[in-house]
Amino acid sequence: MDIGEMTALTDTCVHCGFCLPSCPTYQLWGTEADSPRGRIHLIRQVADGAAAPAEIAGHLDTCLGCLACVPACPSGVKYDEIIEAGRTMIEPTRATADRVTRAGLFALFPYPRRMSLVRNVRPPKWAGATARAAAGIAPPAAPRVRLPRRVAARGGARRAVVGLLTGCVQRAFFSQVSAATARVLAREGCDVIIPRSQGCCGALSLHAGRREQARRLARRTVAAFARAGVDVVVTDVAGCGSAMKEYARLLADDPRWAEPAARFAAGVRDVTEVLADLGPVAPRHPLALTVAYHDACHLGHGQGITAQPRALLAGIPSLNVVEVPDGGTCCGSAGVYNLLQPEPAGQLGDRKAAAILSLDADLVVAGNPGCVLQISAALRRAGSRIPVRHTVELLDASLRPVAHS
């Protein structure tokens, strides 16, 4: 993004302050520089040459990128594009120690095999805050589910042919969720294609300002699904869906990839979107549970998907869905935020856990693996054993009568 584009985007902010109550870091600290309009002002100062990127890096780093300010803004400010550009701008100016930490993190997280190798490693006491934070949220070891290249539609006529993104964090830590997604889609009449050549979609890199790495991963993702011959690409990860729907913008200046990326982005759907649009055909079986539904930020704020997950859960007999009192406030996960900013992430996680524990819920449900990890860790700190599951795992359980006979 050039200076002119940055100026035009930041000019849309009229500094009205409607974003302030929605911003988690402003809620924590009440400082203007750690609010959306404050960060926009700082980025504009850099664009105008009145400040150096290194001077504002700390305030941009404390932004979760949760996008709660976007629907709260009456002026339609594209804060998602502004913060992404601001982070890309400051990335080359980081201090050496910070660059080393982030380089190590992003040499690991976009690659599921590398994550799988280190998931059970516990850092020594002298390890840095990022390593300690990673150990604190890591899920228990579990066998990885290996998915076939194709899962055929079951029952009746085939209703759709879809591709399934297995991603990086999901593939390394939550392969059982991808397996559940494939089963649910198949039971609802979809042929599910799972390309072997896919990998990380680039969401973590994009949201952290590592634009070139994100572009490389985006090209690979587009190519993998183009070869698979599917028109719809399904994801069960909120952050991935939010990023992939932006591929047209991310690769707009790439002569070779701009058009394929735009076609790809137009066909990306969250699994709950696909299932809600198709409508149920497979019979649901009762689940006598009370579940607290948590809106993942990049699903609710980023993609505007709030009704579909609730409607799908409401279609499960005997299931009681209750709302978390703090609504759409971020749990503190935010990609790799809880690793790079563990203190505020922990505070937000503890607030989320307290809100959940005010309910009489048997289970917490969310549509993003980062939220599952973060909320699980916060509940453990609070001494609770309430499990946290992905939305599609509840749907899968309701479609498997053998589990309820």
C-alpha cells in the first residue's frame, strides 16, 4: 500500500470514539494510543513523516486485530486494512531480538509438521515469555487423524462438491475437527476433496504484518485448490476464512495470480455458511447439553457470520445454547497474539473464563482453534474442567446415532 492509499484510508476516521468501548485493549488500559482511532492516528503520523515506524510499533503490537471496532464504526473505516498495512510497515524496523523471536515463531507456525514435532516439548524455566506462553496453551497430545483425499457424499443425491482446507494449527493440533467437518459435509450430501498439496493459508502471517510470507502461502493455497477442481473451498477455522476471503486484495498487484486469487476468494465459505445454505437433510439426534457459544472474532466481526452457527446448534434436539455475557469481546487468542503479548492475552482470557463460569454450561463451543486453545487454558487456570469444542464437533455428534443409543 502506497502513501496515497494509506492517507485515503486513514482520512475516513473522524475520531468520533464509537470504537472505544468495543476495543479490548482500550477496555484494559483506557489509553488513547491503544485504541483503534489512536492507532489510526499513529499510522497516519508515520505516513505523513511526523513519526518513525519504530516509535509506534508497541501500540500496533498490542492490537489484537479482533476487528470489533469495524462493525462499531459508523463511518465504515476499514480498520482491518489499516492495521494490516501499519504492521507491514513496521515489520522491517523491529529490534534484532524482536525480529529473531518473530522469525522463529513464523518458521514454526505455518508448518503443521514442525508444530507436531514440538507440541510436547516443555521449555526450561529460563525460556522467554513466548515459549512459556506456548507451553501454557498447548493442547494435550492426541493421535493425528489422517484424512483421505476424498470423502464421498452419503445417502441421497450429491448436493455439492467442496474442497476442505486442513490448514496448519488445525492440522497439527485439531485434526479430529477436520475429520468431523468432512463427515458432517458428507452426511449432508457433499463430496469433500482434501488436496494433499495444501498447507497454511497465510492467515497468521498476514495478520502479523508478514505480508510477503502471506502472499507466498496464498499462492500455494490457490494453486492447490485450483488443481482440485472445486468451486467452493470450505474452512472450519475463522481466521483462515477471514484471510482467504481477502486473497483478491492480497494478490491484486500480481499479474499471474490476481485473477485466480479473486476467483478463489469468491468461493471461500465457512463450514457453517455452507451447512446453513444447504439446509439439513441428515437426521439430528438429541444432545442433552447446555452449551455456551463463543463468537470467534474473525468469524463474527471479520466475516459477519453469527446467525449460522447458532441456527445449526439450535437444530440439534435437546441442546440448549446460552450466550456468553461479554458478547463479542476477544478471548485474547488473536492468531499468535497470546504468544507475543501473553500478559494482556491472559487478562482477556481470564475475563472470558469468568464470563463463561457465570453460566451453568456443560460445554463451550467456538468456531476457531485459537479460541479453543485460549479459552481452554483460561478455564484451566480458573480451576474449571468445562471442555471447549468446535461447533462442527457438536453437529458431528448429533449425526452419529450410535453414540446416543
